[in-house]
Amino acid sequence: MKVVLLFTFSVFCLINLAAAQQAELCQGAYFTEAQGKEFLEKHAVKTKLEWETRATAIKKQIREGMDLQTMPAKPTSKPIVHSKREMDGYTIENVAFESMPGIYVTGNLYKPTKKLQSYAGILCPHGHGENPHGRFREQTQKRCATLARMGAVVFVLDMVGQGDSKYCEHKMPKALKLQTINAVRALDFLIAQPGVDPERIAVTGESGGGTQTFLLAALDDRVKVSAPVVMVSSYFFGGCVCESGLPIHKKGEYQTNNVEIAALTAPRPMILVSDGGDWTKNTPEVEFPFIQNVYGLYGKKDQVENVHLPNEKHDYGPSKRDAVYAFFAKHIGLDLKAVTDANGKIDENPSKVLEQKDLEVFNATHPRPANAVMGDEAIMKLL
């Protein structure tokens, strides 16, 4: 009888714990627009000390919420790199490397063909999308190829559960933790590339890739410049478990939002690209002034910019890419003239879109390594 009662009590406690944890998740439009604006007004800071005290608390909860107070040991295995393609002003290679034993980060490495004394390095996480998935989409390939033509070494990595990273489901419960680990290890890989200048490292992604951008910039000071596109919102917290599936925004009485997290990038250069067709529609009046105020505490208001496109929708389309190209040229020394035509307009035509089969890492010729960990249950156990 005692065993039965003890088991019942344990199950009851686990159910209550799960319910409490679920209540601390801020998902989707967790705030109304009015509540988001009010939250930022309430948390506006007036001194650098006040902000840095707040920033310490925000970073602490991000790490604790992810259960990522320390990074797992870095694997010593060598990256898999194959299928180099010579393009017009750049090359592409298919890449995989371990972020944890048996977990492979997959993606493509774009490099300029022009020899330079040193290269900027740009990490490109991508947003959600079907048919084709993120890094195979035209907007992603165009972005990576054009940045390489401008003189950057660029690495685009798969989201968890997408592209070649289908070792688990994308909505695996700890996708947010694993994507963050993968992004840090991708930064390791990028900085290790020959000639990459560690003082000229940038990150840019759209939507869910925008979330990855500002989270990585918040947690890793090696990111010197960032461009989160169509994502930084006062009231929207990310609609997927890979963005808001762990309690990084709320714990008991503590609460933050993605605007405060993005502001952790200060005073490093950052551009917010927003539009009128999604949750970034209020950026010029709500989100940007809050972040610009934080930069002002460091005397660096000019290091943060907002390009708002009120007639556009949720994507990383040509005009959004143009804004980021110009910002990166300004802050990490890329050659904007290398990709502009005689009229001064960006010309992406030399940046070719390849078929998915050309960019895949794992295939019949290059099979997935034998030690690869597969399935949600095995990945969760490893995490």
C-alpha cells in the first residue's frame, strides 16, 4: 500500500512540475501589442549600471532556462568537407561536424575566390520553411553567395530536424538548447577557417534564424555584428519550441522579452530589419527606441539601426538583404562595390541557386557517420 501511495505521489509531483514549467513558457503572441509596449516602458533604464544589472539577470535566466550553464565538451573529431564547387566569385562546400559526440551540425561553407589578407566571417542561421527547407531556399542561397562575393567566409547551418540534420524531429522538446549548442560550435568552425579575422564576425538570420541570431549574440561576445531580420518583437516570443520551448523568458516573478534579449548585444553594431506584415510592424515606434536607448547608455546610439519596410511581409527578401549587405560592408569591411552594378544597385545574378541534391552533406557517396545519434529519445538523453 505504501509503495502504491509513494508512486501515486511521485506521479502527482511530476505532473505538477510539468504544469509549472509549461506555465513559464512564453510562446507566440504571449503579450498583446499594448502589453508588449507597456513592458518596455516599465523596464526602460536610465543608467548603464541599471542596464548591466538587468542584463546579468537576463543572461542568467537564458542559460538556466536552457539548462546550459556550461557548454558540453567540444568534440575533437575533424569536420567532414566535400563536393567543392567553383562558382562566379565564390566557392561552396558541403560540411558536417560534431557539436556533441554523435550530433552533426550540417550546412554549406561559402568562400570568396578573391585572395584577401583576411576575411570577415558570417554565420547564417535560417528561418522555418518547407519545400525546400531553410538553407536550400533561394533567399538563403542568394544571401550566402552574395556575402561571399563581398569578401566574407560564410557558413549556413541547418536548423535541428531540417535539411541534413534530420537526426530528430524539429519540435523535439529541447530543440532550443541543441540549436544554441550547434550555433556556438558553428561559430567555432567558422572562426577556425584559414584567414578569418575573429574581430570581424557577424551573424544574420530571419524569423527563427533571427531568434538564433540575437540569442547567440547575447551569449557569445565573439559575435561582433548582428542582423536579426523580421523577428525582434515586444509582444511575440517565437512560435516554435526551438525559440520558446524552454523557460528563458519567465521564471516565477521574473519576466523578459525578445527586445531585452536583443538589447544584450549593445554596444556592438546591430541592425533590426522589420516590415509591416508581421510582429515587427511596430519596430520604429516601440522596439527600436528601447534598444537605441540602451545603446545610448554606452554613447553608441549610432551603432544600432532599423530599416523598416512597411509594405513588405515576413521573409528575407531582396530589399532586406540589401539593407544587411550595406550594414555589414560598413561594420566588418566587406566590399559592397563587388556586388553592385553600374547604377549602384545590388546585383545578385552571379549568386546562383543550386538544387538541394548539390548542397546535401549526406548521400550515397557520403553516408551519415556510423556514430551518429538518431531519434528524439536518444538526443534528449544525450542533452
